[in-house]
Amino acid sequence: MLNIKTTKTTNPKPLPEADNPLTFGTIFTDHMFMMNYETGKGWFDPRIVPYQPLNLDPSTMVFHYAQEVFEGLKAYKTKEGGTLLFRPERNAKRANDSNRRVCIPEVPEKDFIQAIRELVKLDEKWIPEKEDTSLYIRPFFIATDPFLGVRPSHTYLFIIILSPVGAYYPEGLNPIKIWVEEKYVRTVKGAIGDSKAGGNYEASLLAQVKAKEEGYSQVLWLDGIDRKYVEEVGAMNIFFKIKGKIITPELSGSILPGVTRDSVITLCKDWGLPVEERKISILEIAEAQEKGTLEEVFGTGTAAVISPVGSLKWEKMIIEVQDGKIGDLSKRLYDTLTGIQLGRVKDEHGWTVKV
Ligand code: COI
């Protein structure tokens, strides 16, 4: 158990106005959690301090070689005034899986969760209560040695910040348009694509800019070898409903093991729907659309929740889905997941944790 020292701010910020749309990732709460690491000493000095800039030497390793890992989860306010987290143990485990891959020391899972709980409790009044809002929790780890040689750092910071958020996409629950990337790849099996490391997102930026210029919200990545099989979307995993079957790319080593992805698979199985985790080619999707069997496409993610996809642009083809409307399954998943997260729908799997 961590002995977290708390220093409260003497200058609290005003809470966002009730009509503030809470654009994703733009507003931060009054406090942050920090803990240091040194080789030979382990993790030490866990503390909650007023939200503040970091003072780092320009030679700090993370700025040069990107030795960094992050996580994303959310806290929700229930109607009764309680606070719930959604499957935080999954994020704690995934953080350590990612850390191992990029040589960052692991944090005990119970310490990861304790730090989140204490920080969220202190800044509880920042959890927004309007429909479709929540408090986004961003834990992250950075390499802090002031050194320009390439090797794992000997010192690290583990930091958690909080941000009240609305929908990730400005479209909200309206279907988004997706660009299927042909020139660039996000990762390959054996690289860091299944870790939540900043480098994966850096690799996605150029294609995202290009897609935006063409009027598309996000990029759908194909596998880096055959350039045929669907992997994931910029900030989400992806699902297809074809002839009643729910199909999502298998966790092949280059795809992020999403917590929402896992929850959606479980809910679909609970509802008796056939779920297939397997390779799925973009050609199979285009053919399904031509045959009229492509029923729904949606993305899943902590930030995005369930995000219906209205169309996919692949080569010269526009694959339209469901006439650009939200599908019944996407809507049912969104309502059920957010219902569980807000304590309004029975939590059969014990996914929520009280703060
Ligand atoms: C999340 O869904 O929490 C993510 O990490 C996506 C993020 C890149 C916005």
C-alpha cells in the first residue's frame, strides 16, 4: 500500500460551466499524482500535488527516444452521487504489459489503482454529470534520465492527470467517416503495436493529417506485411457485423488489447450473438457491402466508447454502411456499456469499482 502525501492546491480553478461541451482532453483538474523511480531504489515518494508543469532538463530521455507508456480510463458519477471506475485492474495490467515491452519498471497493480482512487476522490467534484460525459483518467510513465545515449533510463516518473470530457469525436454518436490507409503502416507484429506507447500514435499522425484533409475523421490501419487485413482505427478497436456475425480482428500482437473491445465481446456473447476474433481482410468487407450483408461497423475505445462508422474509403471505393445511420447493435452496446458505467444497468460481470 502506498503512503501518498497530499498537498492541496491553495488556488482551485473554476469548474467548467454547465454548458461547456468539454472538448476531449482540453481541461484539467486541480491535482495530479506523481511518483519517482530510481534503479536500486524502486518507486518512491508517491504524492498528490497541485496540477502543474513539469520541470525537466532538455536532455531528458523521453524527449529524444520516446520511452513512454500511457493508459486511459474513466470515472463516472452515479445518480445517487457515488463514483465508479470501469475495470481499472485491466488498465493496471495493461500498463505493466506495455512497461515491460519498453523497459519501464512495473508498478504493483494495487498501487496503480490506489493512486487513481485517491486522486479521483480528491478531485471528485470535477466529474461532470451531464449525459455522455465523464472524467477521463490519464496515467503515464516517462523516462527522465538527462542523457542522450540510447538505453533504458535509470529514472522514471509515473504521473496521473484527470480531465472532464464529453464525446471524443465531434460527431458524438453520429457515424464517422474512415480512411483506409494504403501507403503508411502503424506497426508490425514484433514491434510495439500492442503496447500503449506514445510511439504508436506518433506513427499514425501523418496518415491522420492526410485523412483529415480529405474529410475523414480517422484512419483504419491494415496489417504492415500483406496490407490486406484490418488491424485497428487511430484511437479505437474495430468491429464488423456481417450477416449476423460480430467479427473483430484477433489480438495478433500488433493490435491494442482494448478494455472496451473485451467488454463488447463479452456483452455480445451474453446476448447470444456469434463473435469471431479472426483475420478479416478489407476485401471481405467490401464484398460484404456489395452483397448487402455488411450490417454494421463500429469502433470501440475508452475515449470513444462505441463509435458507429458510416463509411470507409478504400482505394477508389467508398464502402457505405447502414446508409450512414447508427445501427441497432451499436446503439444497444453504447446504452448498455454506459448504463453499466453509470450504475444504471446491472453489472453482471463485476466490472465497476466504487471509489
Ligand atoms: C483511450 O481510448 O483511452 C485512448 O487511449 C485513445 C486515446 C489515444 C485518445
